[in-house]
Amino acid sequence: MSKSIKIVKIDKEEKDYVFKGDGLSGADKKLAHKSFDDYRNSYHITSYSDMLVLEELVYRESLQKRCKKEINDLEDKHTEQGKDKAFIIPSYVLDSMNENLNQIMELKKTLGLVESRNNSDGFAYIQQLKEKFKIWCDENQGSRTLTCPHCSKVVMLRIKTDAWEAQKHPFFKDKILANKKLWELFKTGKLTRKDIAEVLDCGEQYIDWLDKNIFKTEEDKNANTEHNG
């Protein structure tokens, strides 16, 4: 292998991330905080970088609400003044709203919140894996990950009342961060490259590396075996 693979661990800072709400105050900050928690729980947003993006998203959504309130205030003022002409929204307000809405959509795309899910079973499976992985990290005090001195594969030791119990690690293929079931769902089109990257907490380039150096090699080897057989 020409390049070493860095295994990414969930940092304590991610688990204990606290909403900041920079640029917001009072009721706006409280509503943004609630929206942040709703997004985080509903879409299983766990990585530190994604939570920073989520902070920006709820801030932008708060700005959008402010713009709408400004329109209502201007219309009320227009009515109070008894003007005959119909109320027209100022162009600077519309421009601000349109630009901010574009930013909101881009941020949602970054977080994968507007991506269509054509296969609910695949999506449910990936969420299940993410939840299992989170539970494993939370309970890691009761388990240990190590390299077997005989076969050199990564194994996980789980505590029993009288001894340690070794089992095959669900998120490693030999010493490589990977999951065979995830890959099968990806190859059948039920999951996307981005979905797998989110579960393994890595970049999409790593998925390309797995395709070229791990799973494609395995597929070629199996094909040759069947041909020779």
C-alpha cells in the first residue's frame, strides 16, 4: 500500500458540542437553538464540521425570518399612513432575501438535507449503522480495539463478567476502515458515495480509494476464481 490510511475517531468535542448562536440574541437565539437541536436529532448530524455548518444554516434561517418581519412592519406602516398606492416590497429587501435563500439551500445541500432518498430501506440501514457506531463510541470504556498478533486483523474485545470476548470488528476489513454490507448497498445503488462517507466519518475520496484498492481488487480476485473454476 503506497499511502497509510488514517482512522478517524469521534472526538469528545463533537459529542459535547454546544450551540453558540453567534450573531443572535434573545428570542431569535432561543428559536435558533431549538431548530439546531431538531436538525441534529432528525438528520443524525454528528461530526464537528457538520455542526459548524448547521450553526450557519440556523443563523441564515433566522435572518430570513427577520426579513419577512421587516416586510410585515413596512406594510403595516404603509397602511397606517393611509397611502392609496398598493404596498410594494422594497427591492433591497427582496434582493437580501433571495441571496440569503440561496445560501440556505447551499448549506442544506452541504449537510445532505435536500438529497432525495429513492430507497428508504437503504437510508434506514445507514441511520441504524450510525446509531450503532455512536453507541459503540459512547460505551468504548467497556471494550478495546487491537490488532491480533497472529492474523494481524483488527478485532474488538468486549467485556464479559469473567473474561474478555473477542469478536470481528464491524467497521474494519482487515486493517482498513470499511464495511462490506455498506459496500453492497452502494454497488446496488441503494446508498450513495456520500452516505458511506458519512457513516465512516471520512471524505468521499477515501471511498474512491476503497473502490480502487480494496473492493475492486477483491471483485477481480473472485471473478478470476470463478473463471478458473
